[in-house]
Amino acid sequence: MEKLYVIKIGGNIIDDEQKLSSFLQSFASIQGKKILIHGGGKLATKLAATLGVEQQMVEGRRITDAETLKIVTMVYAGYINKNIVAQLQANNCNAIGLCGADGNVIKAHKRPLKNGIDYGFVGDVDAVNTTVLQSLIEQNIAVVVAPITHNANGQLLNTNADTIAQETAKALSSLYCVELIYSFEKSGVLMNAEDDTSVISSINPVSYTQLREKNIIFAGMIPKLDNAFAALQSGVSKVIIGKAEELHSLINGSAGTSIVHE
């Protein structure tokens, strides 16, 4: 099967024009088929403050009320998505920007109450439309996906970009040899969260359990790793976590943390 890179960009890189520009140059230069899934950075929070829309966070997750949904849709599926597409075009990489509602690419349902918490208009993914994605990929168009989905009944939903990356990679693994890359501001999974040189080069299910029991892996990394192992178990060939500025090194295996079966 032909190789497909599903690359997620997030963290502080989205908020740093210079770093984002450099990353997109690297992404544009990747030979072959590729999908880019992006997060939202801090712009939505800043815009909400400007508009006087109070933001609620629970365990690092945004509560998406009706007004917040409008803001994240404008920011994620609007400005950030189209800015990324425009920069890729400037780097001779033909790209198209979508959210989950476009082409019925990602359908989701509103998250039910979790531990008594109503997350509002937050979506959990039900299905990825591989037919539409494949038709674009086969035209050598880089697909850029914003983390907004829909429920097929007219309701937009705010969905975690890491989860979208995982579900997209899983869905396409029956058609391509998929490598899933989570790129952000850290060099990988770290033994010491304060030391960016303490990268753990490889993690398997056994070592992951040990690292969690010893509280070495910090809370924000656990959902990313859970997603990584779920992707491997569903047919994704490789998962890599690392620094956005080292994208080509992540791809060739000389940087970052590789998530492996055993």
C-alpha cells in the first residue's frame, strides 16, 4: 500500500507565526500523500475575552457553550484553516481546507454527560468519510482539517484535534500505509517535563504502564498516548510524537518518540 502521512500540528506552534510558517514549509516539502490536522491555539480564547464571552475549562478541556461554538468555528474553521491553506499554496503545495461538515468528512455526536460534566457542543467522532478524503488525496491535494465536526442534523461540534487525527488515520489505514505524527512544541514524550532533552525514544504498552505508575508522564500527554496506542491497534503502521520544527527528522525516525506495539 502507498504511504500516507497524517500529521497533527498543535500546541504553541499555532500561535507563533514564525514557527508555524517554518513548519508549513517543511510540511509542503514532504513528498507523497499527506493530511494536516490542526488545533486552535490560543486565538479563540483571546477572541472570546475581547467579545466578553466567558470561557470555562475543566481538566484542560474547553466547555463549548453556544457562543463559544460560534467563536471556535470562526477561528478554527475560518482564520486558522484558511491561513494554513494560503501559506501552503505559497509553498507550491496545493491544499484544500475543510472542517468535518464539508463533504460530510467527519460526523460526530454531542458528548454525553461525563462524570456529571456537560461539555456543551463538544463532539465525539462517529465516522470519517474516506471516500471524499481519498478522492482529494489521489489528486495530490493536501487536505487541511479544522477540528469542527457535525452531527448530520445541522449541529456543528467542537472536537479534539488529536482525536480527529487518530480517527482519520485509523479510517484511512485500510487504504494506505498510514504514519500518524503528533507534532507540537515539545521534543517528544519526556522523562522530565522540564527537560526537553530527556526524550523517551520509544514506548510500548508495557513501558507506558510503568511510566504512568511512576507518574513520569505528565497529565497532558496521557490522552495523546492513549490515542496513539488506539491508532496502532486499529491498523495505523506507526505513531510518532515530537517537535514541529523537526518534522523531517520525525518522519525519518531520528527524532521524537516512536509509539510501538512491543
